[in-house]
Amino acid sequence: MAEAADFQGTRPSPARRWLRRTASAVLGAPLLAGLLAVPAAGAAPAAEPAKASTGSRTVAVSLNTLSPSVPAEDDTLTVSGTLTNKGKETISSAEVDLRVGPRLSGRGEVDDASKRSAYVPGVDPATVGDKYTVKFPKLAKGISQDFTLTVPVDKLGLDDPGVYQLGVSVSGRTTTTPYEQVLGIERSFLPWQPEASDSRTKLTFLWPLIASPHVTAETRSDEQQTPVFTDDELAKELAPGGRLEQMVSLGSRLPVTWVVDPDLLASVAAMAGKYEVESGDTTVPGKNQAVAKQWLTALEKVVEDGKVIALPFADPDLASIAHRGKNVSGTLSHLQNASAVAATTVETILHVKPSTDFAWPVNGAVDSSIVDVATSAGAHNVIARSDSFRETTELPYTPTAARPIGGGTTAVVADARLSTLFDGDMSRAGSSTRAVQKFLAQTLALTEQAPDNERSIVVAPPRMPTAAQAQTMTRALEGLAGNRWTQPLDLVAAAEVKPDPRATSKVPRASAYPKKLRAQELPTQAFQDIRTTQGSLDSFETILTQPERVVTPFGNAVNRSMSTSWRGRSLEAQQYRDAVRDYLQSLTSEVQLIEKTDVTLSGRSATIPVTVQNKLVQGVDRLVLRLTSDNIRLKFNDDGSMAELPVSIAGGHSQSVKFDTATSANGRAQVTARLYTEDGTQYGEEMTFTVKVSEVTPTVLLVIAGGLLLLVLAGIRMYSHRKRAVASDTADGNGDGPEQPSDPTPDTGPESGAPSGTGEKVDR
């Protein structure tokens, strides 16, 4: 009956357990088989085993804490968690039990144990004992109840070092099933290594400091070039409790390799000074300088004695570049520039010399084109992952991470099972504890695979861990603090470890690249947009007297447009690129031609002025203004229908450029004015205006001369007449004679203030 009850999922009493052992020893297998075949009075019907299988999911069991995570011989193990009755009935006589054992052999058994969700009689271990249980009179449906189990480690039955299966089950009765059965179970792992192993695995854990772009290409016109941020979300990550603050404060006490995006450092350094934040159609002053300064100070102190790996500026998406961008002209040069400025940025801000010899494709997924792109930017080490860099031979152990892949390049292959353990939502205590214990179990099982073969293993966690993920990773690494089966190693040293000759060194084909990751890549259009923006920037740069004020912020923005963080955010990526392009266009339009009205020329030669305006705060030069005429009647410099003059204007000023013209006949000419750079590249929009030629002929000149002669003769006559009249008045003794009717009226009138006409008249 005891055996039948076990197969039904019931929990046997101590007396029944004793009876079962005695019957097995004395009667032997044949009698035991007979007992199993004959149902006893009160025994459950044959259909009960199926009920036990589904019943073991009635109660959800969450293991919230397991302390210590790696126990020693004199420790007391404390397990706390939560029970939730998900069934439709109240559970009576509920009892929570701890189950430990058996010892698992290899990483595969650890994986298999973690996949099981239901209670499996004969596979799941027996309970530790009645003394170490927690009882609840009832568990109402839909209600949760916390529990804590405390057991001395020497009562757990742990023998040889290794990974032991650990489970917490809840048993009880319901109205439908009045017999005792297991209604829920949660599994975990208990690493048991009471003394340091003679052979320990070298473990490298990457600690990434990476963020999405927050800085625009826009800067203010002051001397400091105040930067403009798209938002103030970065400040939330830097503040106490924020993601990046947690990464620094937690990482400060761990043996990790810091993997840093220089753009994050540059952005925080900009925030530490005066900065502005976009708010609708305007900007507002940023107010989080203190938070930024505090974070930088803390980070600088943490890394002063640590190993820092600098990624290319803004963490460009190597796979997107390799698959969609490298054939767009200029893309690879942007990547090379991002790599070139990485070391300078980190060294300037953190005052440490980083290693820039590593490339980190998304999720460590690689193919030959990704490796080629990475090495073209100067990297000699590519961080891959074992689910991409799969083994081609049946190795009984996990090989060392470093693999030579030709051309002096090393693939540093991170362990996929360890690296992905911290994915997902780690804010739930149960998920976090499960990840920690499995990480510790996997590292111990890995070491036991080949105890005489010390290997080097790399863990590459999520690229931008949440605060909860960072806390979980910290607990996992703290579990290894005693160095009982692992010892820390930095990434640079891991890349130099002697590779395992049996490990694969063949780079995967392009067809092996995961389709899900390929679907998230930046489109080819993104790199074409970047090329267009860069072309406009190149033309603009050539005319500036202080080009660095524009080239640096726009160059950084172009690099940010290729960031890995845009994966899965195609709309935001497009909006960022558009904003960079639009702002550049607004700057280039600040140097422009002033609209000109129609011009009237009188005479065979004249001068036409064209005004160029510079609204920038810095001067421009190396510009050329070109005028062209569509009519041979109008010539420039007496020799053709086109003329050019250099332009150089101080910031905030305008310049009137004057062109000499010559005409051969009356008529109209359409004149086009356009600015060019010195190399002949068109700059800005062209402007057209009409020139009307009104030549003065010799006949007209004779008429004008005759009119002038008549006016002179009339003036002489009037003068003589007045002189005689004055002489006659003097002879009569009256100096104030009456006004003579013949005196002329005044020949001038009031000056008119009205415009002279719609056209612009230009005289010689």
C-alpha cells in the first residue's frame, strides 16, 4: 500500500516508510509486485496517478530566498517563499516540505531538472523529514501564504561535492481528493563544495555600461556650445536606484571587466555642465548636473584599478553594418572614426587607459562578414557566444572561450547558458533566486566536467541590464566569492589564454545568422540617410572658419545613428536621423543670398550688387558667388555671360558683392546667382532676377544738350533784364520797388518721400 501511495503522489507516514523498507528487504521483488497488484482497502483507484500529475500544479510555489546560496558544513539553510492556491477548492492540512537530492551529473542534468514543472514520483527526492516542515491548516483558493523553512546543512544528506537538486513541495487534501497528495513543487539547485577545489575554472564576467543615445546634434551658440538632449531620461538612470547607478555601485565590489560605451561617458560629462532639454518646440535648462557629477566621480574611483574595455563610440551595430551598410559609401569610415575616438574619450573622462581591441556584436551572433567589419575597425578580438559559435565535435566538456579564427583575430566565445540566465524579468524574487542558483550550479557542474583540465569561461550578460538584472547578477557573483570552484579573470587575459585545440574555430556562415536578429537590423535606408547627411556636412565644413564647432557634434550624432540600441526601435531611429538632417539644413541655410528685385541698367556699362547674408555666429569663407546671364546683350567683365567673385563674411554680417557688366543693346536678361564652395560644389538655393537694359542713344543726347543750351540762354536774358530794372529803380530813388509781374515763380517744390518705383535702377 505504501508503494501504491507513492505512485499516487501521496506523502507516506514514517511508519509506512519503515514498512516499505522492511517489505523490500525481506519479501523481495516478487512479493512486492504482488502487493502492488492487489489494491488494499481504502486505497485510491487506479486513475489516481493521473490526478497526482495535474494536482502537483494546483499550488504555485515561489522560492524567494535561499540562504546561503552556497552553504558550508556548519551553516543552516534557510528557504523562504510564497504559496498561492490556484485551484478551485480550499486545501486542508497543507504541509510544506524540503526535498534535497540526488546529486546531478553534468550540465545536461541541471538543464533537465530545471525544465520539469510537475511533481514526478520516483524522480523527485524524498523529504528531509517531518521535523523540518511548515504546516497550514488550510489554504483558501486564490490566497497566497508566505513560508520559511530552516534546516541545518548536516541534516540535508549531502555527500560528495557537486550539484544537488533542491525542491520545495506542498501537500494537502481537498474535498475532491480527500487523500494527501503533492499539490505543488518548485525546484532549485544546491551547489555543495565545502572546500576549495584543486582545479578551478577561470571566470570572466562582463559588466556593461551602455545606454541609448540621448544627445542631439544641436548645440547653443555660446562659447561652451551648450548641448541639447532629446530628453532627461538619462538622469533617471544615473540617480540613486537607477539602472546605471546600480551598475556602478554593485559592480564596485565585484571582480568584473567593465565594458563601456564612450558615448555614455561623453553624454554624462555633458550633463555635468550646462545643458538643455527639448520640450515641445523649445528647450528648457537641464537640472541634473549634480546627479551626473556624482555618477562620474563614483565610476572614476571604481575603475581606477580595474580593467576597462572601450567599445567604438555609440556602440555601433556591427551586424547591421556588415549586412546592410558596408556597401553604402562612407559607412565603414564612420565605424573607423567611432573606434578612433573611443580611447581618447574614455581616457579624458575616466583617466584610465582602456583596451579598444574588442568588438561585441549583438548577442554574440557572428558570421564572416561581421568579423570582417569588426577587424576593419581595428578590433583583433570578437566577443561571440556559444549558441552562435557551435561546437562541431562531441566534446564531453565546455571548452575554453578563446578561439583563433585566422588573420590574427581571436573569437572570445561566451557561454550561452550562463550568459542568458539573467534575461527576462528579474524583479520577481522567485525568478531572481532561480537564476542565481542555476548560475552557481552550472559553473560547478562545468568545473566538474573535466577537473584536470582548467578552462577559461566568459559570461556576456544582457547588453543593457535592468536594475533588477544587475542585482541578480551581483548575487550570483557573490555566491562565487569564496573561489571554491572558480577564480576571476579579466577579458584581456581571457583572450590570451591558450585555446583548446579540439574546440571549433570555424566562423559560422551568413545563412546561420539568426533570422530574429536579422529582422531587427537597421535598414539600408538608414545608412543612405547617414551618407546624405555626411555629404551636406562635408560641404558645410569647407566654408567655416571654426569647423570644429560643427564637425564634432554632428560627427557624434552620425555615430549615434548607427547605435545598437536602435534595434527594435525603427521609428525612433528614423526620427533621430531626420532630426540630425533637419538641424544641419537649418544651419546651412543661415548662409544665403538676399532676394533681389528687378534691375534697370542705364548705359553701356554698370555695376550690379548681390548681397550674401551670414546669420551664423562664426565667419564663412572659401565661398564663390557666381552670376550667369541668359542673354548675350548682358556680359560680365566685358567677356562673357558668367562671372565669379570670392565671398568671405564675418559671423552675423552681410556682404554686398559687386559685378561689373556691359551691354550691347536694349532688352531684358535673366540673371541667376548661386553660391559654390571652392571645389565647385553647389551651396544653398539659387536666386534669379531680371536685368532691363535701357541704353541712352546719341540723338537723345543732342536733344538733352539743346535743352540745356536754351535754359542757359534764358537764364542770361532774365539776368540782364533784372539788372536793368534795378538800375532804373535806383535812378528814381526807390530801392524797394514793387514786385514786377514778370518775376518768375519758384522752380523747386517739396521733396517726395514715396518710393521711386518698383524696379531697382543702377547707374554707372
